[in-house]
Amino acid sequence: MGSSVHLASSEAEYWAEVQRLKGSSDFFDEQGDAHGHIDGDLQEALENVLVPLVGPWEGSDIWFHNQDFYGDGIRALSFRAGSFPWSAVTSLQKLLFGESARFCISVVLYETLEVGGRWIGAMAILQEQVIVTAYALEMLRMHDGVET
């Protein structure tokens, strides 16, 4: 993966870096009604990559795909720590092209997906950057998901 990697030291720093690198949501506002369709196509493409690896998210205790539409260009995934398929990072990043190029795929890792599950770390995949917390960087290195 030829991306630049940004290490965030906390959850607050992670979200600040996501906003800084993703940039203004004005771009998505300018997409108008098409933004919802572009977002929907990206949702489907994400699931086409992930479902064969980890099964469907509906009813899963290992991952959740937030289907809500906020118009901010962030596709939000939650995974139980240890269950994310790190080998899929490059495939997920390749989905960020054309009309989806400015989107961000946020993967938040929790101890458990139950309400109140402890936040373990996170990774944000952008077209040319990846933002990681220490846990996510360690997992990427362990699974050859990124060159560091």
C-alpha cells in the first residue's frame, strides 16, 4: 500500500485528523442529490469486499456497518478488535476513486460490539492516506497491511 500513514495518539486526535485530511464537507454538498447515490454505491462496494471475509453485518457480533446517511463523506464501520480483516485494507482503499475519491472509510475497533464496549483503536482509510491509532498500526504491521 503506497499510502502515507498518520499516527493519532488518542480518539480525539484520530477524529481531528480525519476531519483535517478529509477536508471540508462542502465538496459533498456540491454533489447534491447525487451524493446519496454515490454513498449508497460505496456502501455496497464495502460490503462486497467485507462480507466474503467476515460474513454479513446484520446480526453479527463481530462487525457493524452504519447505514445512516449524514452527507459528510464518512462510511463508518465498527469491528470487534481482532476481527477486522487487515488484508482487506488495500482493497477498501481502492474503492475510493472517481466520485467516491474524497470519502473516508472509518474503522473503529471495540473490545466488544455491545453497548458500552471499550474503544480499542481506529483506522481511517482515505484515498492516499491512512490514519491509525497505535493498536491499528500494530495490527497493520503484523498482517503486512501497510509499509512503515
